[in-house]
Amino acid sequence: MATRANEPSQVRPWTRWQDWAALVIGVYVVLATMWTRTNGGALSAMVVLGGLLVIAAVWSLALPRSMTSEYAHMLLGVLLFIAPWVLGYAALTGAAWTSWVAGVLAVLVGAAALPQATVAHGRGVAGQH
């Protein structure tokens, strides 16, 4: 049985690099609205989806056994990626590229953390006794 002192880093809260990366990506997307030309759709998408990515990242950091939060990173990444076309801001180069790059990165870090979250989730039931 694993104890707190010898738990692998992917099981301990606030240690998984992928979740920190997702947090930085989300914060960047929200803050990018300050220096990137946006319209209503771009501003809404970037603030809402970036903010939700921050919340999902904090959720992952606090509860590293949660696989759902990693799926949330990937879903939000897909939504960020398609948002420029769906919400009509693909012509706003800075906002569109911010969404596309952040979306791809969010999917990648979510996918990179998923195996560790799966292992941690499997240990969660037995390791909590």
C-alpha cells in the first residue's frame, strides 16, 4: 500500500507538469485578449474556454486521480481549436492562432497526463485505506 511519503509524483496533488502546463495555457488564452484584436465571438470563446481550462487544470492539480479532468482538458482544447471557425473569428489572425495553438497544446497535455491519471485512479481505491 502506498503512503503519502512514497507516492509517485503523478499521484500527489500539485505535482504533475501536464496540469501546470494546462493552467498556463488557460491563463495565457484569457490574458491574450488584452493584446490580441478580438471581436465578440473571439473574446467570449477565449475568456470562457480559457477560464474553464484554468478550472480544469486546478481540478487536475488538486485531484490527480481524476481522469475526467484530463478529458476536460482535451475537450476544451478541441473546442478552442474549432472556435475560430464556429464563432467567426478565423480572420482575426492573432486570436485565431492563439485559439488553434492553445487548443492543440491543451489536447496534447491532457493526453500526456491521461495514462498517469489512469494509473493513479486505479491505485486510488486501494491506496486510500
